[in-house]
Amino acid sequence: MSDQTYVTNYPDCDICAAGDIKSEAHYDGKTIEGPWASMCDGHFLIHGRGLGTGKGQRLIVGDKPVDSDEDIRRRVREALEAGDFDAAEEAMGDGDPADYL
């Protein structure tokens, strides 16, 4: 899982909404209290567990940029050198591994 994801618009912060306040959530992540939540910047700093697999993601409004084949090859190579096979698989997406090795 990447530490960021692309969305069409920001959801409301779940924690602010519990207090009848409306604010944009720029993060979706696991809280130190346990459950996952959409969180504004301030609540992510207080309640968030960080970014990455099992922790959370930064939300970015817009379309995900298209990576060039060379960018994908570089990320696959870096992930394999680090022994992170999940990251290598994520970098390849639906592509054929032979195309990136």
C-alpha cells in the first residue's frame, strides 16, 4: 500500500464531524485509539499512527499521474534491492514482471 492515494474530493474529518464541525480530511488512517478514520491535518497529528501499510494514507485530490516505464523499472529495482517484494509487486501493478526486470 502506498502512503498516498488519489480521490475526487476530500471527505469530511470524522473526528471534527463528531463535534458538529465540518473540515476537510487530508488523511485516511488508523488512529492510536484503534479504529480507522478520515482525519484533518490537526487530528492526524494527534490521533494518526503515521503513513504506510497498516497505518494510513495522505489523500490527494486529482488523478494519479501516469508513470513512465523507466519510473516503474526504477521502483521495481529499488524494491527488489531492499527485499520488499510487496512494493515491487505494487510498482508493477498489472504489468508483466518480465517487462520490468
